[in-house]
Amino acid sequence: MTNLETYLANFTESDWLAAVETLLPEIHEVDKNAVQIWFRFYPLSLKLAIDAAEDRDATLHSFGMQGNFDIAGQIDTSHHFLYGHRYWKTVKAAIEAEAVVFTDQTHELAEEIKQIAILVAEKLKADRKLVNAIVAVGLATLNQVGLDAFKAAAGEIAKASGIMSKSPDAIVTERATDDSQGIFGFLKTVNKKFSVNFASLSAAGKFAIMQDQEVTGASANDRSQNWQAKDERCWEGPVPVECTAASCGTCWVGVLGGQDKLTDVSPRERRQMKIFGYNQPDEPKTFHSPFVSGYCVRQRQYSNTPVECHLWQKDPRQRRGSSPAACHDVC
């Protein structure tokens, strides 16, 4: 192992989450939720538990793992929903270069992330607030897959399209913009119609949602294509669904923006967050409007709801619950 790999291996999952929390004031709003989502969907504790298992297949079965959850096969793509993904090739090269020269084993993890981000931002002539998140993800990826696999990845970047092709500030603004209800919208009450936008590596689009309608219920009305052919868990629309009662983990998604437009978290959903390993902060904002949520129990309460969802993994510290969610990136 290189000095950098040894250094990164000293940090626990809690250390990584604490480093991200420290960096949040220095991360642009466009990626604040996205980077927190990434770390919840690729938890270090899961990787370590699987690696330590005597029988990998039996362990995965006991966790109810489904979908493509192994980050080793997604080094270039796991973070495609971050705005900073467009800088990935340069970030990857900078981390590989750091692995050659790194010697300091004493400084804080957040400081190491910032030091690499400074170099990347200078090279790209970009705002460092747009780089910090993808550098954190890059180092965490290196920590989980090892330098050889990290270097072997091509460093490919998905071309930005749709809303993600706009400026960071424009993306933030558009995510917060409500759907128009028309000239006579002021007369509407429960019949107000909004939208949920989604985009994954295999599909993109949006579906309509009514006032106080559960998101998975709205998703089920989207029959524009054979969603199950793309993902066997999507048997009712683009959002994966199974139990419809926040018990299985299938429809838990990450919310890039608009979580404040959903109903408050119920006591049951709050409990299930812990069971499924979505260890989110308990401060009032996140408590009521989490960035990872169960969509079979959350309703659209105020206006349009832009969300981002990615592959779910069950936390190995918990053995209750069922299957993990599918991959749907919603923005």
C-alpha cells in the first residue's frame, strides 16, 4: 500500500462523514446534498463488512443486497449526479499524483481533501467550492477500491445534459422553481399538479404528481416505457417499489433538491432510516427534510420536487429490513 492508502485506511465511516460535514460550508449549494447522498449510498462500513465475510454470497444474501452496489465497477460513474463529476478526469489524475508524493500521516482528512481541491481548482481555473465534493468522493473511492483499480479506471466523464448543462447557480435556481399552475392557478387546491424530475445512466424524464400524493404513487402512473425492462424492481414506474410501507428499503432515494416541499418525516420513516443505515444528522432541518427518504411514504406537500436518487446499500450493522433500492438519479 502507498502512504496515501495507509493514511486513508485509518479513518472510519464516521470520520469520513465528519470531514464532509466540516467541508459543507466550502461546497457549492449545487453539490451539498449530492455529496452527502453519495457517502450514504456507498458506506465504508458495508465495504469492510463484505470484505471481512467468510462467505461473500451468503453475506450479501443476508443483507438483501440487490442492484449494482459494488463501487469497484463504478469508479467513473458512481458520482455522475454531482456537478463536480465534470471535473473527474482532472481530480482522478490529481489523486493518483498525490499517491506518489504523499508522506504526511498527521493532518486532518478534511484538510487533505482541501489541499487536493486547491490544486485541481487552480489547474482548471474553477471555483474550489465546485471541486471539494468530487475530491472527497474521489479519495473515498480510492480508499474502497485500492490504487491499482483506481488507476485502471478510464477516468471517463458523462457529458452534462438537461439541467446539469447549466451553470451551478442556474441549476440551484431551477431546482427551487415551482411548476406554473396557469393563469387560473390561484383557483386550484388539491388538483394542483407538479413534477418530479429524474435522470439515471439509463433513463431520464419527469412524471406528474398531485398535491398530497405519494411519490411512488405518482411514479406508478408513468407508463411511458417498460421500466421493469431497465430494472426489475421498477415494476410501477421509474421509481423502484416493493412494500409501499417503508419496510423494504427499495424506494429509498436521495433528494438533490426540494426535500422541503415534501411532507415531514413520520416517526416510522425516521426509525427505518436508522435500520437501513441512512445515518443522517438529527438537526431540525435534516430531521424534517432529509436528503435520503422513503418515497412510498413521502407526499408532495407544497410544489414541484426535484430529487436525486442513486443506488442504495443496506448498512451491515443492521440486519432487519429487506431489499435495497434501485438506481434512479433524479434532478
